[in-house]
Amino acid sequence: MFRTDINYRKQCLIKLLHAIEENENEIANALYKDFKKSEFEAYLTETFIVISELKHIIKNINKWAKPKMVLPSILNFPSLDYVYKEPYGKVLIISPWNYPFQLAVSPAIAAIAAGNSVTIKPSELTPNTSALIAKIFSNLFEKSHVEVIQGGIETSQALLAKRWDYIFFTGSVNVGKIVAKAAANNLTPVTLELGGKNPCIIDKNCDLDIAAKRLVWGKFVNAGQTCIAPDYLIVEKSIKENLIQKLINEIEISYSINQQQSADYPRIISKKNWERLVNFTKQQNIVYGGKHDENELFLSPTLIDEPSLESPVMHEEIFGPILPILTYEHKNDIEQIVQKFEKPLALYVFSNDKKFSEELISKFSFGGGCVNDTLIHFANNRLPFGGVGFSGIGAYHGKLSFDIFSHQKAIVKKATWLDIKLRYAPYKNKIETIKKFVNWL
């Protein structure tokens, strides 16, 4: 079950790296077939991230896997104290459809590096990408080491009914609760990468041209089907109309006036999700977009002005190319809106006022975010990526990915050349000595 040989783990990862590099075109084609993702987006948001993560882990695995010496307690003198990295054992990874290659393979890489055996359950909504993932791993690994199991909800339920040593899930809050309950039956540790309604606050003291450009990219990449995409805007009231015009301009620069003909604009993943999103646009003040085509599962970039906080579009994470625009006049207005929802996975602020942005970062609890940009905190493998509360449990990326799939085993190696008798019974007349020692510390 455990793969203790570090060189073996490293060689497995090197083989996987070569296989992914050799299959770059196939990966891009599979993603296009599944939801018309462009070659550029396929590379930037899927294969590039996986390849970078692989190279980073291969470079550092020897250092990370080594027992780490820590400063010993004087209470244990004389001793040498260590933290050993031990694999958990059998790991289940359930991945989503929105970034189906990256979000299946990246955690699997870390689990393999940490010495675990891994079962991957990719999404049934991206059959071409899931089949390719299964093909790549089956060509490189024995089933007892890494296995890809395809299927729908019933398959996930059957897998969750089994006993695992660790479960890593990426997906919706509702399914995350199901995973957490299943894990609790066996006291299995979990990482839950979920989502939420990610606010983006736009201060009047910002570069509106840059803000509009970065907002359009961050919101509409992958047609808005991104867990850390801005879910809604809270804009200082005096600049709202100006920002809307700049957003429209940037949308048309990025995807042309007819976005359905753009080679760079993906489709909605399924009819069910498409219908959910189209329903969000009904009885709303649409200031741009709203065009849809059921045959292609197309929904254009859509801007909604001042929706009610009680409307369906504001009740749940949108996860699509719809951007509600709310306004504020006073800072208290921001707080009243943001705190109406559960803690989000991301929060964004556009402002050149450092005091303003720092105040918001400190005031609200959220997974991570950016000032004067969107999404890019995900790209730094030195930063933890994960949620808090309803947006997730645990964080990963880089060394953290290796660590979450490793049990941190504490070991004290005690010397025998000195044996202090104070701790041994009988304890008569020893309490004062102990108290003096504690006070001295």
C-alpha cells in the first residue's frame, strides 16, 4: 500500500510528466470536444498548471520527504526530535468537470509523491477528458498503485461507501457535505475544495480601464465556470455606469460582438447547468448579453444591473457567464452585502487606496484573493489554495499538496547516557522542584 521508495515515486512522476507533454494535443482536443475550450485556455488553465506542478514536485520531493529535525523540548533532554512524512495509504480523489484535467491530475500527483495508492474518479460530464486521463494513467501505473474509475453519481456513491485513508474532493458545497458525511463514518480525513459567492469590490479610486480588462478575463475565462471567478460586483455608485461601458467594450474586444462565433469562448457543460443559468437571467435588468442557444449550450457574457439580493441569481454560486452588478455608497453597504452570504472561496478588491483594500482584506473571512486583479493567486504554488467554512476545508498547492497527503509523524529519539529521575514515582517532595523548573522556563 505504501510506496516508501522516494526514487520510485520520483521516477513515476517523471514518466507521468513525459506522458502529459507527449499528449498535449490530445488533451486540448478532448477539452474542446467536451465544452469547446480553446487551445490557449486548455494550455494555460490545464496542462501548463499540471506540468509546472509536476516539475516543482519532482525537483523538491527528496527534500520534502526527508524527516525534518525540529528543536527538541528541554523537558526531553537529551533527545533529537523529528517529523516523519508518512503516506496515509489509500486515497480517493473525486474531481469536477470545470477544469477536468487539472483538478483530477494535480492532486493525484501530490498523492503519488507522498507515497499513497490513488483512486481517481473524474467527472462524467467531461467524457473525452476523463477517458484520456484513464488512458494515460493505465499506461503508466499498476491498478494497485493508481486507478482511474469512470462513471456517474452511482459510481461516486459506491466509492464513498468504501473505507479510505484520505479523501480529496473538488466540487459543489452540496456534494461536499455528502462527501464529509461519508468520510465521517470512518473518521477519514478530507480536503474539500468547494466554492461560494465571490465578491469583487470596485472602489472609485482605481484604474477603471485595467479593472474592466482584468474583470472580463477573470469572469469569462472558461465561460465563467470557475470556482474562484468573481461572482458579483459591488461598485462605488458614482462609477457604475462608466464601469459597465468599459466592461462591455472589453467583452467585445475579447470575444467580438458575436460571442457565439468566437473561437475563444467555451460552452456551458450540460443542458441542466445551461437551463439553470438561463433561468437566472429571467426577470432581470440585463444591460448586456443574455443571448442563448440551447442547441450549442451557449450563453453569452451577461451583465445584470442591481438584482435583488433575494432573486435566484443571488441565492447561490452562479458558476457561469453572468455578472450581477450591485452598488455601494458607504463602506457599511459593502459589509451588509458580503456578510449576507457564507464565507467565499475568493474576494477581490480594485482600489489604489491601500488603506481601503487592507481594511476589506482584514474585515472579511475568505479563502484567498487579489488586489487589482482576479484569479492569479491560484497560479503561485507557494501560496495556499483553499476555502474556509462553506467554501472548503484544507488548502493545497506546491509543498502544501505534498503535506496534505502525508501524515506528520512525531518521533523523539531519546539518549540513554543521562536519565533524570524526577519524572519517576514516587513523587513525594518533587512538586516544588517541578514548579521551580516550570517557572524558570
